[in-house]
Amino acid sequence: MATRLRRATAAAGAVLLAAALAACGSSGATDDAGRVPVGTITTMTSEPTVEPSVSDTATDDPSDDGHSHSGGATKPKPLRAGEKRMTLQMPAAYTPSPPTGTGTDDYRCFLLDPHLTDDVYLTGTFVKPGNPDVVHHVILFTVPPDQVAEAEQMDANQDGEGWTCFGGSGLRDNDGLNSAPWLGAWAPGGKESVSAAGFGKLLTAGSRIIMQVHYNLLAGPGPDESAAVLRYAPGSAELTPLETVLLPAPVEMPCRPQYSDGPLCDRQASIDDLIDRVGGAGNTNNALYFLCGGKPKPSNVTSCDRTISEPTTIRAVAGHMHLLGRSIKIEVNPGKPDAQTILNIPIWDFDNQGAQPIKPVSLDYGDVVRVTCKHVQWLRDKLPAFEGIPDKYVVWGEGTTDEMCLGILTVTRP
């Protein structure tokens, strides 16, 4: 039953996040009662030990914009015994542009070949954005050998380097949200992601890697040649496999009352504008209600619950929002005696999105994980990125001036 529920949730999740950050391909899965099932969510890197700190003194003070615009890549950490390192570079420089001719965002996927003749465990990722002025974030996806030809065809179908890929990589994804094909991710403030000793992500011989780069063109276009530095151990090493689980929630932030007569303050008008900019990925917010339940309701605070369908251990946690994000929280079994908060960022900083290692949290069948996000329109008045951009009804979208609410967990399973 657990395997069937996990597969069903994965298939539903693949549809729901075809426009989000990771899942693509499958569709139409339901449980035995004909319902879209509710499943697990889990993801990113793994390191041992300390509980993330929680501030008790944070306030919703408009004088604090929550965006330090600091941080950048640092040098990789020293290799451990048995590890090696490789660098994968984009085949050539790419100059981004809005693929629909509208908006200021470009999502581009580049197919990279690590030339693996044997299985290896990926034990760390270190993304080096070639042009930090235009690179908004980077996600690394695994391409198993049986999907390499499909990825090569997508690459060949479009002129220039790579292919347009708003949302996921464009490849079918049978495990969806429950075991996303993420190998690593980078966002401003991100450093090298290194697994704890004894853990890694398995890459089979012949696998490729897709580097998805979100380009933000608000500062103007410019060529980019980003790279990924991977640390790995031999496949013969006795490591515990890590998996990535994604926990998305819709975004339903209305315009402020004084701007409510704006042309994009109508929810559907805003979604139509998003579709003009990013294509079918603009429908993600509506699709998320099949996963999260409920109906769209204007609010600055949104959340989504997932029910765990098999034994799972959370080892690291992260959140992702954009510039209008104010706070994000991830809880386990909220409202119950064993409730605990595993991530609490009371004042969101877009420039500090690294994963936080936590003391392992063991979950069993029926446990619930909840992500809750708060977004605020008044940050438009403080951030240069929104200069000249009026209020709109904000939903989940790929653009830098759109929003997301995403919990990211790194997990292991028995």
C-alpha cells in the first residue's frame, strides 16, 4: 500500500509541479477511491547535528527589507578520504533572453556529461554562477541512462546552447515530489553542499546531468557560462542513499486596497499575464490545489499539508521564496502532542537560502509535514527590483517578481 500511495502521489506531483521547480511528466494518478492522494515531501543536502536557530524577537517591521543582497560562492571544502572532484562546464557561453519575448526571466537547461563508466555516489555540489548579475538560481537534475536520448533530443530541438525549461527539466519524472531528481541547488548565499559522512546520492554509469539556470534579466542581459563542481565517492562505497522531497504550497497574495483597481489585481488577469511570460507553467498555482486541497482564497499567508506514506528520516531542510517572501516555516505534526518545528525563518532573506542540517527527525505512516509561507506587498516599495512595477495579484510563478512557497527536505528511507 505504501509503495502504491507513494507512486500515485509522485505522479500527481509531477503534473502539479510541471511548472514549478522540479517535477514533470506523469498525470492523472488517483488512489483506489478515485481521489488524488496525499503523500510525502522531502529534499536537498545532508549534514549532521544542530537544530536550526529560531528567533523569538523578529517583527514585521517595514524598515527591515529582509534582503541583505550579500553572500556569494566560497571555496569548496577539502575532500574526504576516497572522494574525488570533477568540474562540469556549460558547453559554451549562453546569453539569456525572455523566450516568449515578454517578461524578464529565462529558464534554460544545459545537458552536461560526467562521463561515468562506473556507478558513483555524489557527496557534494558546488555551483559556480558565471554571471551573478543574471543567475537567479541553479538546480542540478540527474538524467538516468534510459532518458539520455530524450534529453539529447530536447537539446537538439532548439537552436543555441540548451533548451527552454520553465518549471522542471522537461523530462518525465516517475517519482515526482516524493523523490525528486535533484542532485543539488544553488541560490544567492548558497555555499558548497556536502553530505554527511556515510551518505550520498547514487549516480549510475552512463547518467548525465541537467543544469537548469533561472536567469533574471532585471539588471539587463549578459552572457553566462556557469559551472558545477561535484565531489563523489566510488559506487562500491557503503553509503546510505539520500533523496530529495519537495513541499510546495500555493501563493494567493492580493493587491493592497489602495491599488486594487490595477489591471493585474484580478486573479485571472494575473495568471493570464504569467502564462504569456512562461507558457503552461503559469497554471501551477491552480494545479497545486489538487495536491493541497481547498480552494483559492486571497491571503498573505498560505500553507500545504502532506501525509507521510512510508518511514522517512529528515536530515536537512531548506525553504524557497522570492523577493516578496516575508517568512517561512516547516512543521511536523502541527497541533499534535509530538509537534515540532524543523525550519522557522521569521524574516526571509532571499540572499541566504542554504539548506540547514538538523537533528534527524523520524517520520512514520500518517505523520504530517506542513509548509507555511507569508508574502507581503509592501516590500515592493523597498526593493529596486520592483521599481515601476505596480501591485498585482501574486500567485506561484517562475519569474523573479512572481512568488513561490516551497519546502525542501533531504531524507533517507529504510
